[in-house]
Amino acid sequence: MTDLRERMEHLVDEVPAYVVPDARRAWAAGARRRLARRIGAGVAVVVLVALTAGLVGVLPRSSDVPPADGERGSGVDGYPSRIEKPWILRDLPDRPGPLAATVELETDHFIAVSPSGDVWRIVQEQRAGDFFPSLSADGRMIGYLADHGAYVLRDLVTGAETRFEEIGDNANDPSRPEVWWTQAQVPGYWSPDGSTHLVQAWRWDADRSNLVLLLGTDGSLRQVERPGSEAYPVGWLDDGLLGWLTVAGKGRRATAGLAVTDETGAVLRRAPLDLPARLLPALNQWSGSLSPDGARLGVAVPDEQSWVVSTFATSDGARTAQVQTAMDVWEPCSMSWRGRDLVLPVLGDGPPELVTRSGERVMAADPALNAYCVMTAGDALGGDRHRAVGDLFGTTWLSWHWRQVLLDFCGALALAATFTWFLRRRGRHLRRA
């Protein structure tokens, strides 16, 4: 009994360190522990929300379900204010719905952009670099050289595809079976109803440089004669009516004009355009663009260190506006429209942007994309502008890197919380020991 009593007395004399006889002190310690747990839970919630916001663009999207009719099935409904580089660049799905824009990268390949800002790679064979895709006005149809021996028309809502394997690139290979060839850095155009696509192409077996092709979504292929030796297509004025920017004469006697033809190439009317003769040698396949309603023709021409940007009425060729701007308009790149307001592709010291003649920035691309040219579907800029979080920071560096900054901040919080938890846990073990 004596030995047992001595052991019991020893336990009573030496109170364990984790037993606090002071009730007030014990209550305060418990309150601190509860507060630490709440702070830890709050930090965990913030980290999870930030990770979700930052990683949402990486999550896979279904490429099998088309947009429902009445939502985006009828046509493009807007455009993103910013085109941000995705962390994972996926291929364009079979049925992504109408697109708002295409963007040329420095690799001479292209990405597609949805109205909400989703970005996908347009799949083209490596040899088919710098062959520009073309969107219909409603953003539902796209035409492009898919590889060096096939031109493709795709319906982005239904996934239907029409291939023209008789059209290839301009790599001169006598053993190739293609009848026609197209070349890099030429624009294409869609009819207003999205059933016909104009492609500038040439025959391998004949010197017929004065032809263009009309490709139908039904698989048809028609040849159209240009209305002159120097005539550049600018699109459709209406169903069945093609517009052409023409130059006649040489030197000081050169004149510019608008020619309107039917889909066989027969000239229906011509209208002179009031452009200085000194500018006409600089006209090319990218100089002209028709507004979505076909009522205006926009022409942008370089003039020494500036650009002369004009609009004309397609009914009679009367000039409706003209400005001379120091903005660095980028070629090769098609102009865009917001209604009848011309929007210019600009590439200065920063990333490519779409800017109105008055200087308003409509859309910008992430510098990390290393892009050159942004081209929109005709109706896109007439829809809603989908703003992004980066717009809160204007044009600063943070506007393009807020996701990385947020994730770095949350990672630092998580690391600090983990380190604090470890120190507290180690301290409790030491006190108990």
C-alpha cells in the first residue's frame, strides 16, 4: 500500500502542463484556438474560390452538344472585350456555336474566339500557315484551308462540313492532284445567307489569275471573272451581289472605283471613289471592306507615316467620311465593323487591338498570345460586349496577369497557414512533453 500511495501522491504533486488551473486563462486560450480555426477555414475558402476562378478556363468543355436554338444557334450575340491566353489551348470543337473572331498568331496559325472569350486552336496542317480563315457575318460558318490539300466549310452549330479536295495550297508539286491552288494572306468572304464562300484561287494548268471561286455548302464550285485586271473582292452587298474595289489606269491618271457584279461576274454598275491618285499604288486585297448591311465600303490606305481611312456609300460611291490617323493599322488583316462604324486592326508597341476611327478601343488581345491580327464576324461588334475581370485594371500589366497574382497570393496564404499550423502543433507537443 505504501508504494501505491507514494505513486498517487506523485501524480497529485506534478500537475500536467496541459491542465490549466486558472479558469480565465483557460477560457482565453480556448477562444484563441477557436479564432485560429475560423481564420484557417476562411483562408481555405478564399484559396478554393481563387483556384476555381483561375482554373475555370482549364476545365474541359463538351464538344458534342450544340447550342440550343434561340440561344446562340441563330448567330453571334456579342464579343469579348479581351482575348486572354488560355492556360491550355484546345482544338476547336465540332460544334462550339457561332464565333466572334479569329486571331492570327506569330506562328502564322490561328485561334477562334467565342462571344464570351473562350479560345480554341483552329486546326491546320503545319504547311498551311498564314492561310486566313473566314467567318460568316453571323459567326456560324467558317471557311479555311484545313491542310495543304483540302479547303473546308464548316457549320459551327450543326457540325456539318463540306470539303473541297480539289483546292490546295501554293506549294508547287507536279504530283499533287489538286486542280486549284490558293495562297497565303488573302481574305475570303461569305454571302449574307451563309451558303456561299468566296475564295481567291488559281488553276495549276492555266494562267487564269482573273478568277475567283464561289464554294457552296452544298458542294458546288463556280468560277467568277473579276471585273478588271486589278480588282479586289470586298464581299457581298446583298444576296447575289458581289462588290469589288478596282483600280484603272496608271500613275497620275489612275482612278479607284467600286464595281458591283452578279455571281457570274457580269458587271451591273460601277461607281468612282474619291481617293487621291498618290494612294492608289498601295491598294491591295486587304484595303477594302464592306459593312455588314452592304451599304458602306471602307478603304484604308497607308500615306507615308499615317493612314487615310475613308468610307463610301455603295449606292453611288459618295464619300461619307474620311480621317487621317497616325494609328498603326496592321496588314495583312481585315477591317471590322460596328454597324456602319469602321473598326481598325491596330498593332503598335503593345498587343493587337480593334480601335474605332475616333480612338475608342473595342477589343484587345493578351500580349502573351503573341498575336498580330484580330478579325471579327460581321455582326459580332453589333452585339453585347462581354466584359472581363481584367477590365477593372484598365490597360495596366495587372489587367492581363490578375489571375497569376491572385493565385500567387492565395498560395502564399496557404503556405503561411500551413507553416503556422505546423508551429502551433509542434509547440503543443513540446509543452506536453
